[in-house]
Amino acid sequence: MIEGPVHPYFGSNAGCWRLYGEILEREYSDPRYMKVHRLTVDAYAAQHPGKNEPRSAQSVNVHLMALYLVFERGMSYEFATKALGKAVERKKHQFRWLPPPQRLGSITVLDVVRSPTPDEHERIVKAWANDVWIAWQSHWDEIERLANDVI
């Protein structure tokens, strides 16, 4: 087991958190990788929902909302980011805990960190985010309602 820091309310271990940090470092340092940053953040947050507490509930709801807007409504990443901000602003402390699905997807940060090129990174991140979105399908109606309140 890897020792080290973890996120205060995401449900990840130190090794997973470190790999996510490597992905973020890659994205922030190279615009070719940054193109899918919105999906990277949303996929990781929704795949690591944490426990039933207000910050985790808000995180899961808004990151799933961003995935909904991108995958179901065909909105741009920029639009999803603005909507996410509106949702947090309008719904503060009113997000319901969504019990996580048993499986949160089969693609992980390990798959993403292994991507050797910007094009492969983009392909894997899109697949990862879609995989996580599909895993949460039992809550799609609630996420759609949340999104419709802010768009």
C-alpha cells in the first residue's frame, strides 16, 4: 500500500490520488492534454464519491451533472463548467446523497496515466468519463432535473 496524502472527501487511496495528480500535472503543463480536463475532473470525482456527507454529495451531483450535459445534451466543456458553477451557487447545502453504484466503471486513472500520447490521452479520458457516467445510470433522472434547473 502506498502512503501519502488523500483528498479530504473523495473516496480514494493515496496511490490513486497520486496518479490523479500526475494526470492533472500533465494536463496543466500541455494544452494538448488539457483539452479534456473537464472530463478528467468529473470522471475522477464521480468515480471516487466518498461517504455520505455534504461535500461529497455536492461533488457527486455536480460532476455527474457536467457529464450529463456533455454526453446526453452535447454541450461543450465550457458550458458544463459554467453550469456546474451555477448549480453550486444555487443549490448550496441542498444536494442529496446519491448512493453509489456497486461498480463505478472499469476504466481508471491507471489507464489514463499510461496513455502515451495526447491523442490517446483524449480517447481514454473520454471513454473513462463515459464509463463512469454509465455506471451512475440509476440516478440519471435526478441528475437531469438538477441540470435542467441551471441551464
